[in-house]
Amino acid sequence: MKTEPTCEERIDGYLESTANAIKEMMGDDLTGMLDPNYGYVDVVDTEAWDWEGPDYARYQMSGGGPSDELRFYRDGKIEYWFLDWFDGASRIVTDYNWAQWLKWELVNRNKAVFQFIHFGRV
């Protein structure tokens, strides 16, 4: 019986696709604009959901199964997550220009993200 590949086995291809889409929006000279139809932004209050770990701002590119998202933490860390029905894998992408550009775009365009990144829970 053939089993489906795990998220860990699939994440790198999805991350590359996401990075390329964001780089295209960013442009070579970093003057591009974030496509308002590309992703969904919210702030995840882990305490409200009774989850472990710190709160984070989330930029979700797709939902359901599979889904992928970027998580922005107050300490500056940025993670890419690939999730598919009770499975998940992540990569730290903090040092990538495209991830920093996206964070800048989100902080400047979304009041809830700005408030969370600078002041904590909204």
C-alpha cells in the first residue's frame, strides 16, 4: 500500500514556489507591491486557542489541506509552515530578503500586524 509523502518530504518544493511568488511581487529593486489577493493576514493568539508557544502574525497563502503560511514572531523570527491534515513541517526563513520584504509590507499595510510586531497582543 502506497502512503502519501509527509509534509517534511514535500515542504521544500512548496517553499520554493512560495519564495518565487513573493520575489516576483518584490521585484529586483525591492520596490514591488504586495498583491492584496495573494494571501490572508491575521494575528494568532495561542493562549485563546490553548496552544503552546508564542503568538504570531500569520500570512496564509493557502488553506485547507494542504496549506502554507509564513509566521512572524515578535522576536524577529520568520518561519514558513507547510501543513496537511495532522501533519506539518517548517523552515526558518528569517535571513531571506523576500521574507524580510514581506514582513515590511505587512507591517506597513496592516494595523493589526504593526501593533502585534511592535507592542504584543492586539
